[in-house]
Amino acid sequence: MPQIRPVVADDIFRLTLVGDAQISPDGEKIAYAHKTLDREKNEYISSIYLWQEGESRRYSTGENDSAPRWSPDGELLAFLSGREGKAQIFVLPSSGGEARRLTDQKVGAGTPVWSPDSRSIVFSGPVFRFPEDDEEGGDDKPAPTHVIERAVFKMDSVGLIDRRRLHLFVVEVASSAVEQITDGDWNDSSPAWSPDGTHIAFSGDRDAEWDLRAASDIWIVLREGGEPRRLTDGKGLWVDPCFSPDGSSLAFSGYARPEGETPTYYVQLWTAPRGGGDAVNLLAETDLSVGDTLTSDWATAGDAGPRWTEEGLFFGATERGATNVYRWCGELEKVTEGRHHIVDFSCARNIIAATVSDLTHPAEVHRGQVSGKKRAELERLTGHNRPFLEERTLVQPELWGFKGANGATIDGWLMKPVTYEEGKTFPLVVYMHGGPQVAYGETFFHEFQTLAGEGFGVFYCNPHGSTSCGREFQASIIGDWGNLDFQDIMAATDLVEKLPWVDSRRLGIAGGSYAGFLTNWVISHTDRFAAACTERSICNHLSQGGTSDWAATRGERLGGTPEAAPEELWKRSPLKYVTQVKTPTLIVHSERDDRCPIEQGEQWFMALKRLRVPTRFVRFPEETHELSRKGKPSRRVERLGHISEWFKRYL
């Protein structure tokens, strides 16, 4: 019998994050981001790597480098680096050498986007609203007072943003001269050059009440700046523009928001004439949504927008838990095929470069040839995680489909414990994803492998409200959390507890964010689970409706706001039903979580304590909503330890 070497929490220091694969214009080289976790520094070490002629090597010398982008002539590679403080744009010769800094933005620069002639770069970056603004206090002065007048004034993982706005800048590569080309009390992002280099398209909402609505338009501005021209009709959310190769049209992703209708948040692919005219949804006759929507705790992605080349309009999309590349050439074509997760991609000369993950392999760089209607076969080029994979025993998740609410087919994945033996029984944890408009799928999940390595079975699925299963399925729980999704989780529980190796007395349930809400909802409506772990959760829609960084617009998703529909929101709040909770509950929350503020965890903890329900509250200082994915390495390991210990205690 082969020796079992289970995955452990500490393996995050042995794994490598690979992402943002960018192919050079000649198709010969691929630059990508390479990130490891440093135990001593307790930090992420990120640099740019280069694949060429079958070999990979480190290309940049910084420890906080990301977002590599080739110049169209192939002579330079631009990238972001925080080696000197705030992220700035640097350039490296394609042949190697010393990096040269192009920008010195006080609050940092965004991802570089090259002009067609390789002489300029446009980027979106934060600027202070007023010259006298200062980001922080110092030793000789107190922190500044914040006078807030906009409903959008903070952002998770960033903090207060009321004193800043995002705008577009152009930097000349030869001279490093920087010019701001948009301004105003709004945010402009996602810039893209026209093929002739005279105009820049971008996304932004310039409505007087932009902070009170989830909307965005596509705009076009002269390269020198000036008054932008709106391309779309102001009745939708449109982002990530790109020009057609001949410059006559633009493509972008998003969805329409007809007046009087509840938005579906179903992102599809649109085009519009550069000179103006109606936008056309290219995917209107399909049930395909644009973008990679798979969730993972081990991925670092690049740009998500469409790419328009002479070979067609390329984009990523997730279907039934797998993400592939598609293109539009007068009709929809699937470019890649497979049960995998294409995290990001780029293309040049009929070649696709992509970072690709699957259930038992963290993402690595792949390459494939696009040839007519033939599917591109992706070849793995890098093997940064090979040593880890050779030394650990991973569990292969099994795809399980089952019937959920209203007879819908629900996609789920089952993992046996790494110590599984026929004839024995084991505990199992049912996991639920956040969002809710994301999906589990064919991607590597370190946390699940760790729990399987600890002797637990794991089952995770995509209930109603998840992406990758069509428009109607995704929109089915808007304003109705805790109904169809709850029924699906109960159906999943019915399924797994009948498995001969699962001990139905030792079932656990866990989830974070929206799934933290769902965990709280489940244990306040059933006592079938012997233990629960609720993370960055929601228990009270009324209070979260005034404290979340999404508070201004989240009422659309919930069916009302605290002032307009307090009874409905309270009816959908787990706290209303907390007296029914019997399940021992671990509460994990970050003190700087602005998405689901820690007051949610505090309310749930105090209620359970007063009710004498066994509970433990783990508060992580300094961390945000992204603790499980981007938190301090030591705290990520500690978090997994708390979860494992809780389930071992009660399961």
C-alpha cells in the first residue's frame, strides 16, 4: 500500500501561485506572475517570470511585481512593482536588463495598457480629490478628518476611499512624462486604445447619483484628454471595452438595466459602433455568461475582459463548473475544451497563452494553437508546483449531479478522506460558496485538500443563485435568499448522508460571506449538523444594509433596503431565528472586513452565547474579507487550524 502523505495547512509555503500569462507579440515568449509565500517575512513574494524555448526563469528582481504587459513591437515589457512603496509602472527590455520606473504616482498606478505605436501607456490610478488632501497623518500631525457626502466611501481591502477617485493617465515611455486625461467626482477605469492611437475607451458612471446605483457606461476620449463621449445608453452596467482590429467597433461585457426591471447581473458580450448606435448583445440567443466566475483559494488572475484580434473576439466563460475560452466570429465558437479552470489568457499570432488549473493541479502556464474551428489543445509549459504534487497524496474530487429545488440539476463534487478505507465510516463537511454569483468547479482548492487530509469527507456544490448554470438559475434567488438555495443544500445533505462511508451523525457545514449567511440560515432552520463554521458572515440584513461597502446598492440583490423594506429584510435575517440554533458554531471574522463588517459576527456570537449554544469567536486583526485567499500567510495557516480543530472536536 503506497505511503499516504496528506496535504496540510502549512503546505501554502510550498505551493506557488502562477497567473496572468501574457504572450509576446511574436508568440515566442510568455511573461507571467509568480508568487510564493515567505514564512520568515510572513509576506507574498511576487515577481515576473519568463517562459521561452522550453524554459522558465525569473525575469524581474523585485519582490512585489505583477501585471506584465508586452509592448506591441515586442521590445519592452511593462509591469507593476511596489518595490519602492506604492505600485508604479516599470519597463524592462525584452532582452533583459535593468528595470526603469516610469511613474511616480502618489497613490500608485494601475495595470499598464500599451498604445499601438509602443510609445505610450495608459493606466487608471487613484488621485486625491483636492490638492490639500493627504492620505495619512504623520508623527507630527493627526490623521485627517473624513467629511463624507457620497454613499460609496469605503472598499474592502482598501479602506476609506472618500478622498480619492480613479482617473486615466497617459505616460510617455521615452520621457516618463505623465498626463492626467480624465477628472471629476467619479471613477474611470478599464482603458483601451483605438488601433490608430487617437482615442481611448474606458468604463465609468458619470451620473449625478453614481454612488447610489450599480451602473457603468463605455466612454471614448481623445488621447490628449478633453470631454469624453458616451457610447452606451446609460441603462446598463458595461465594462472592459476593447476595439475591433479596424477600429470601427467596440466590444465590452455587461448587462442591460431596463427601467422598472430587477437587474439580472447576467454578464454577456456586447458590441457597438465606434461612431455611436445601439449596442448589440452577441450572446442574446445563448445562455452563456462572460467571464471566469470560479472561486478558489489558490489563484492569481490577470485581466478578465474580451480580446479582439484578426482571428476573432475572444473571451472566457464558465459553464457547469468549467472555464474555457470562446470566440465570436459571426457565430459562437468554443476555442478550448476541458473540465478545467482557465484563470486568464492572452493571444497573439493564433496562439493562446493561459494559466490553467484543475481539481488536483494548481494553475500553471499553458499554450495552445488556434486553427480554424478545431479546438486548441493546451500544452502545459511550467511545473512550479510539481515538487509539491510529487510529495503529497491528493484526493480526486468526483463530480456528482443531483436533483435540487424545482427539479433542477445541481452540480456537486465529493471528496473522500485521504485515509478512506472501505467498510469504515467518516465525518463529512458540506461546504458552500460565497457570492452568491460565483461557482465552485474544476479548480484546485487547498482548503478542501487539507480537510480531506485531516480525515474528513468534503462535499461542495453550486446551489440556486450560482453562476455557470444559466440566467434563470443565477437570478432565481435575487430577493429570496434562504429559499431555493437552502432546499438545494438540504438535498445535498440527503445525498451524502446515505453514502455507506459517511457517518450521518458527524456532518458539518461551513461557508463564508454569502455562504456565511447560508450557514447561519441552515443551522437556524435545522439541527441536522453536528458542527458549523460560519466565516465573514451575515446574520442581520438590517444592520449590514448600513455598514457594508456594498450598502448603497445591495438592496437590489436582497429585494429591499432597511428603510424601505425592514420587515422583509428581517424575515430573511438568520438572527430572527437564532433561538432555534442548537449546532456548535465556530465564528471566524476579520476586524477590517468592510464587505461583511465584524459587527455581523459579533451579533451572532452574542446571541449564541446568551442561548448557551457552544460557540467560539475567532477575530483576526488587520485582515479583510479576503483572509482565506490573500491574508497574511501565518493567519491563513492559523485559520485552517481553527477550522480543523473545531470539526475534530465535534465531528
